[in-house]
Amino acid sequence: MTFSEILDRVGSMGRFQFLHVAILGLPILNMANHNLLQIFTAATPAHHCRPPPNASAGPWVLPMGPNGKPERCLRFVHPPNASLPNDTQRVTEPCLDGWVYNSTKDSIVMEWDLVCNSNKLKEMAQSIFMAGILIGGLVLGDLSDRFGRRPILTCSYLLLAASGSSAAFSPSFPSYVIFRFLCGCGISGITLSTVILNVEWVPTRMRAIMSTALGYCYTVGQFILPGLAYAIPQWRWLQLTVSIPFFIFFLSSWWTPESIRWLVLSGKSSKALKILRRVAAFNGKKEEGERLSLEELKLNLQKEISLAKAKYSATDLFRIPILRRMTFCLSLAWFATGFAYYSLAMGVEEFGVNLYILQIIFGGVDVPAKFITILSLSYLGRHTTQAAALLLAGGAILALTFVPLDLQTVRTVLAVFGKGCLSSSFSCLFLYTSELYPTVIRQTGMGVSNLWTRVGSMLSPLVKITGEVQPLIPNIIYGIVALLGGSAALFLPETLNQPLPETIEDLENWSLQAKKPKQEPEVEKASQRIPLQPYGPALGSS
């Protein structure tokens, strides 16, 4: 009997499972609000230099730029004066008295003047938030293995609630950045634990459906954010509004049960049995739960216990040749996906379309993208889907460099298409990576892969700064990296209808068989598959 069969005995799709997935899904619904929050809280409105205090208001204070609009970062030193030579009248200076912003909504840009020479700080703030997700994944992932999934999930909810609320009361930009960094750490902890706890408590045949349901929770969250931002024009109140719900999630997480596998592997089998009996009672199968014994539980999880004792580390991913090639290709694909995704997701205001409408469109494209991905993965395979998603995204981003800025509709269509492809890439990578790595090193492989997508998402905002040198440079870099990631995916083996490798030896045998002449592929049982995990970027940290 496997753990799946034990789960069937206590009720694999009863009231407990639906409530469990709902409790895990509600925070994911709100996760997009934090990941994409700076689209609205750091929006840069039209602005120009504030006239000197002793000057009368008038157009003479502001030099005109090449586009016929007032310069944003310069003003005339002298007011118009017939006694002064023309050359003297045209001398300009920086905005010594601050800026005037043409907006009824406020943002961190307006509050701390993150424009002109300080505009790089806006991108730096987003990068530091992504760095928090990266560091959180490394630290909290290790703590999750030591202390369990649920304690880390509970603490991560509290961390995100507290740091997000504190960011709303930040007295300065440095303190705001620190709190946003902590928000990123909390998001990583939530993602790691949610993925494991969701997959473990539902039957194999329902994992893809339940995982897809959680993935769509993130998608729906992208629709909620622009509505909240439109209704709440003050960035501090918006920051506070998206953070407060996590205090409620912190309280509700105490109901969430611990991972049974983690409890057994940690020598806490009696506690695992107690939880299974509680689930059985909740699902109306109390008698079945009472029949379970401690010895039976240990015996049925014996294989997982023996696999867990096999000691493999991250260095083995680069030491063993077959894992080294696989890790290199997957790392490049993960990096390219995170790098290119956030170039589009966080660049909404660059397309000259209404910020709120465009964000809804950007979120909406994930709905058909994930559905098409599921069909493509099932019929075309993982290899083709992954390579095509990144190659098409790279092509769309590079095409933006050839489209004039005044063709806003064309640029928007290309950006939405590229974003949909990158969303598909995220969905595919979760499944593909988990199928390629053997069980004995799967979690480590997923962790290293996820590390690279966070490095990519952290560097992505910084690349935008190169646009000050030449506006075309950022999209060229984003597009080329996406094409490289898609090219790397072409060197990965296909896993469609292949059994999951348990050990390194299984992977080597699989590779040898793949080099032989093709034979009729063996159709595997549903219980041997790992489901699609289409959480998207926000949960790209699992």
C-alpha cells in the first residue's frame, strides 16, 4: 500500500480536501497584489521642475524638449529678460526646488522624488523585493526541512502581514525597501509550503486539477489588483490593504495539518497517525481511520524513508555528467523565464495605455495561456512546449524594438502575447523540472532551478536602467536571453509518457534507452505522474 492508497482510506476527496485547498488558495489570490504592487505604488506620473520660489508661474520657467513637451529634469536659470543675451537666457539647471506632478494619485515616486537622477531607485526597490524572495527561498527552504512545512507557512504569513503593513508606514525610502525585502522573504516561505501541502493531501488523479485551481487563484489576483489600485489612490493605504488579510491567513493556518511524509521521515509517526485519523473523521470515515496502525504507516512509507536517507547535495547536480547537462539547460530556461517575464509584467506603464485596463489584460492572458499549455503538454510534450514558449516570447520582445512608440496597439499586442508565452513557460517548467530530476535529488534540483528564476527576476528591473543609454538596449537583452533559454530547452529529453526516475541509475538507464531506436512508448499509470503546477511566477519559487 502506498501513501496514496492510505489517503484513499481516510478520504482522498472529501470535505477536508476542499476546505484545505480553499485555505491554501485564498492567500495565493492575494499574492499577485504583492508581486505586482509596484506597478501602481511606484507609478511615475508626468512631471516637470518646480519654479523657483521667487518666480512667477509661467511657461518661461520650463525649457521645451524635442517632443514639444516641457523638460522633466531641467529649468531655465534666468527668467525672460530683454536685457540679457539669448545665450544667457537659455542656460538651464536641474530641478533645485523639486518637481510638480500631474496626478491625482500619489506614489512612492512622488513622495520621495524618484525621478530624473533618482529614477534608478525605483527599479532598485523592485530588485530588492525580488532579492527577498531569493534569500527567503534559500533560508526558509532549509528551515522547512528542519521544522516542518506548517510552522514555516504560519510564520511566513505573519512575516508578510507585519512587513507589508510596516511598509505602509515607512518614514523614508530606505526603510520602505527593507520592509519590501522582508515581504519577499515571506512570499517565498508561503510558496514553498503551499506547493508541498497542496500536492500531498489530494489524490494523484486530482493533483493536476487542484494545482491548476491554485494557479488560477494567482491569475484572478491579477484582476483584483487594478481594481484595488483604482479605488485606493493613496499608495500607503493600498499597501496596507493588500497586507492586512495575511493576519487572517496567519490565524487560519493553524488549522492546516502538517505534511504526513515530513512527520514520518522526522520520526514523528504517532503524530502523523493522529492527523490521518482526524482527517478520516472529518471526511466521515472515522472507522477506517481507527483501523490504521503505526506499523502499517511506517511500512507503507518505507520506500520514501529509504530514498530520503540517500544523501545528495547541490554539488551532485554539477558533479554527475547527466545531471550537469540537465541542470545547465534547466537553469538557463528558468533564468530566462523569470528575467523576461518581469520585464513585461513590471513595464506596463511603458506602453502608453491606461494602466488599469492594461494590467487586467495582462492578467487575463494567463487564463487561455495556461489552458493551451495543459493541452500542449499532454499532446505535443514537455520538450516542444517549453522550447516554443520561450522562443516565441523572445521573438515577441525583440519585435518590440522595431515597432515605433506611436503604434501603441501593436506594441501592446506583442507585449501581451509575450507575457502569455512566459506564463506558459513557468507552468511548463514546474512540471518538466520535477519529471526530469530523480526522486533522490528532486527537491534540490527544484530549489536550484528556482534560485535562477529569482536571480533573473531580481536583475530584470536593473536592466531597464540601460535604457537611459539607448532605449532599445533593454528589450534586445530581454529578447536574446529568452531565445537562449528556449534554445537550451531543445537539448532536454522528452518526459511525456515516461516513468518518473527514482534514482540516478534510473535516469542513466532512461537516457541510454532514449538513444536506442524508438519503440512503442509505455503508457504509464496516472499514479506515476507528477501534476502540472501552473502557479506562475509568483509561485515560481516552489
